[in-house]
Amino acid sequence: MRWSQTLIPTMKEIPSDAEIPSHQLMLRAGLIRQVMAGAYTYLPLGYRAVRKVEAIVRDEMERCGAIELFMPALCPAELWEQSGRIDDYGNALIQFPIVRGDRQVHVVLGPTHEEVVTDLIARQIKSYRQLPITVFQIQTKFRNEERPRFGVMRTSEFQMKDAYSFGTDLEQLNHAYDQMYHAYRRVFSRCGLDYRPVEAESGPIGGDASHEFMVPAENGEDEIVHCNSCDYAANTERAETGRPAPQIAAPAQMAQQDSVHTPKAGSIEQVCNLIGCEPNRMIKTLIYRVDDQPVAVLVRGDHQANEAKIRRALDADSVQLADPKTIIEVTGAPPGFAGPVGLSCPLLADHDVVGIVDAVTGANQKDTHLSGVNIGRDYSLENSHDLRMATREDPCPRCDGSLELARGIEVGHVFKLGTKYSTALSALYLDENEDKHPMLMGCYGIGINRIVAATAETSHDEHGLIWPLSIAPYQVLLIPLNIDDEEVMAAAESIYRDIGEQLGSQGVDVLMDDRKARPGFKFKDADLVGIPLKIIVGGKGLADGVVELKWRTDDDARRIPLPDVVATIGEEIAARVAIEAEAVPL
Ligand code: ATP
Ligand code: MG
């Protein structure tokens, strides 16, 4: 491709509305342009990177035995009513009526395709003999994200690879899951990403049933916890704190319980400032609605409650913070003054609450707290649970190491679904005895665009992007320094042609910067766009019979005799591809 014939609108200035490096660089390098909040056009360079990621994903899906199909983005809302997700998804689900002749059809734009694929399999597969099967597609997904941001990291329309496995039993599900997990490791390695599989919310199967693949990045939207000595890693929702359940008993020595006047001090910080205590001496009492019943959740003042853990501890379907009206009904006080003493609703306490001696907590009375509150005397608990977000003070739940916090970008997710959709949509199979059972399903997503954004976020320097060969829009950038110099152009044209003819089958693709522009300008753009290998053809070099070769990551260019240049390009790229391939798990 010739630069003059494509569309690569590079920008010198940093766009003011782009907050993070990947967004800035993808705009500046002419990969994307915004259409509206959360919607972007991929320009030719950006789209080539997307297509290369897609090809890798497709290749690995096929390698692990998944079969490609293609489902429509526009789906009947009826299926979503059957699964119940029409309500669960809330505002993120884009749905509307369309007119068909004299009737209205209610449709949704698929944010994922469990409903459609389960309905398909329910109709086409009847017997255990036809299972297991895993299908996948690469399709546009729609989600009305509340806060689309960071460029193409989070958009309302994006390319997802979604795969679904169907099997007869847990063994088939586990096998499909393990194969997919392995395929994901190969995908992200081949894309050149540094990534970490982390344990995520387990859902109905429990245990080790869901992993997210995270690319560590300061600007990542997800928070993860990982051990500094073993490979335990989990998202913060899921992360265990590694604290054993304590013995519940009243402390040997305790102060008197006292009432403290705390006007307008409804937050932990305000109370601590007012009465001079440390947050870890406070019991934070949060009123939740758990399956519509009020529950008071107790965590230490310096800890954050974890709703997923609360849901698991109570085996509940829904957990949400109570509204002010409920809080007043339950505690008799406005929000900010709840405490466990004398509360009539059920108490659910975190392990770390049990050990607080002479605690400070709300008095269930406006502008009042209690000090000297102790378990066994002032309130009682039968047991305690892990109910909070892990922190870096926590021990690892798997070894003697300790936990660290990091941020990450979620590029993929694998999940053992169980029978949720197969039951709702009647995907049943007959076993050897002609008995019917719901199929066991898994679902597996990869954000194609997000891989490109995550690469831009984690692979750049102050001058611009640095692509790995595998997903670079072009592998080679050929720069004739002066397009008015006939000799230079003749040499560049012949290199351009020979790369196509001799190395095209090896996957080498080339972009020639044939613009009439100063060398300095072209070099700046070259660094910004970040094509891995640069070949520079100039009059001075040609006089010595050489052209210059420079990798994006090298400091200096090397001089290569003109007749050897295409072979050298082929050899060096092949060598680097081999090194990249060595990092891919077998
Ligand atoms: P997130 O937590 O980031 O909103 P999710 O957990 O809702 O994502 P999944 O349903 O697991 O997303 O979708 C599979 C993959 O699709 C994600 O791992 C992510 O890489 C990608 N993805 C999800 N939402 C978006 C989006 N709005 N824009 C781009 N990619 C997305
Ligand atoms: Mg996810």
C-alpha cells in the first residue's frame, strides 16, 4: 500500500478529550476517529490491526476444535424474556420495537448471544451422541455503556469473539473450558500481550469456574489482586482475603459502652476526625436489601464491603444497598448512624469485625455514635464470613506470600455457565436411557477491539506506538526520502515490488511512505504509527550502494547493501516471528 493512496490522518497535537495514552495515540496515529461518544470509525490502519487480531482468534478457535457460525446482531426480544435477561441487563440492553406489516416486533441488539445460540442448539441437537460441541462467532455486539470512555477500550458497539460449549456432564464442560482457557493463552501470547488469567466471579457452578484475562495496565478499569510469591490472582470481587474464621467470644477486658454526640458526622472519616479514633476501630454498618429483605452488613471501618461475597454468603439472587427510606425504617435514624447494637434485622459480619475491642459504631439514633461496643455483651453473632474487598495487608489464600493490588484491562473472559440458559430455553438432550437432561454450557468471550487498545496502552514510547509483528497494520514501512529523486524512487519501487512478490506469502506486508514531505516529518510519523520495521532509501546511501534498516525498538539504523535488502528483511522478520512464537504456550 502507498501512503498517498490510503487514509492515515496523523496528528501532531495530543487531542484534549483523550485521557489515556492508547486513546491519544490511536487518534494521533490515524487509527480511529470518533463519530459520537462510544462510537468510532476504524480508519484503514486501525482496521488492519483489528483484522489481524480477528485472524489470530479465528485460527486459535479452530485449532481448539470450535466451529464457526454467525448469528444476527438483531435478535427477537422474546428469547430474552425467556431467559429473564431482558430485565437483568437494564439500560445496557438496546431494545426497540420495529414495524413488520401490521404488527410490531420487539427486538434487541445482542450484547452477547447465549439466548440465540441456546435456542439454536435446543432445536438442532437432541441426543447425547451429538455432544459435546463448541461453536463460536466473531460479531458486532451492542451495549449501551453508561460511561463509554478511553476510546475503543469501551464502546457501545464492538467486535467480540463469543464461543459457547454444550455438553452432557461436568466432565465435558471442564474439558471444553480447559481447551478454551488454553486457546486464550495462545491468542493473547500471539498478540504479544503481557496478560494474567485471574479468578473471577464463579456463578452457578461454584469453585474455579470463571477466569478473566487481564492485561496489567495503570489505566485499566479493573482492579485485581495477585500474590507476590505464587500465581494466585483474582479480580477484587472474587479475591479471598486469606483470613481464617476467628473464634467468636467476648473480649477478656472491655470498656464501658458510651454514647457520643456526633452532630452531622455520618461518614467514617468525619467520626474519626471528631472523636479522634482510627478507622480500624470502627464497625461500619451497611444496610442492604438482600432478595428484598433488609440485612445489616458489618465490616471494619477501613474495609470495603463486597456485594458478590455478600450474595454468596447468603446464597441470594440480588444484593443492593438500601435506600434512605429503608435505612430509616430499619435503624430509626438517618443514613450514617447505623450500628449493630439493638438492631432488629439480621446481622452479617465480616471476619475482621469479630476482633475489634471497644469499637466505635453508629447508635441507630441521629447525630449519635457509641464507643466501647463489644461483641458478646452489646451485640451477638453466631458466625462470621469473608465479606470484604481484599487489601494489600491481606495474606495470600494459597501460600505464605502476601497480596498486591494492580489494575488491568479485561481482554477476555471464560465462564462455566451450567444449566441456566439450557433450562430456560429447553436445550435438553436424551441420554442412553432416553431420559431428558439440560445441557451443561460454557461461554467464552474475547474483546477484539480491546486487544488492539490494550496493545496501544501497553506498547508505546514517548514517540508513538510500538506494534508486535503479529498484529501490526503493516510489518514494513518503506521510506523513500526524496520522491523527486528518480534513482531513489526506482530503488524504493523495486524493493516494494520484491517484498510483495518474495515475502508476501510469508505474511510480510509493506506500506510505502510516498508522500512529498521532509525526511524529519516522515520519521516522526513513522515513530508515531509504530510499524515494526523501517527501510529508508536515500540518495546518499544509494551512492554507497546501501539502504538503511531500523527496527522500531532499535536505537540505530543499520546499512544493508541494496541487493541484499529484501532477503535481509525476510530473514530478520522470520527470526523475530520465531522468537514471538516461542512465547506462545504449546
Ligand atoms: P466490562 O467488565 O469491561 O464491561 P464485561 O465483563 O461486561 O466487560 P464480557 O461480557 O465478559 O464483558 O465480554 C467479553 C469481552 O468483551 C470482555 O472481556 C471485553 O474484552 C470485551 N468487551 C466487553 N464490553 C466491551 C465494550 N463496551 N467495548 C469493547 N469491548 C468490550
Ligand atoms: Mg467479563
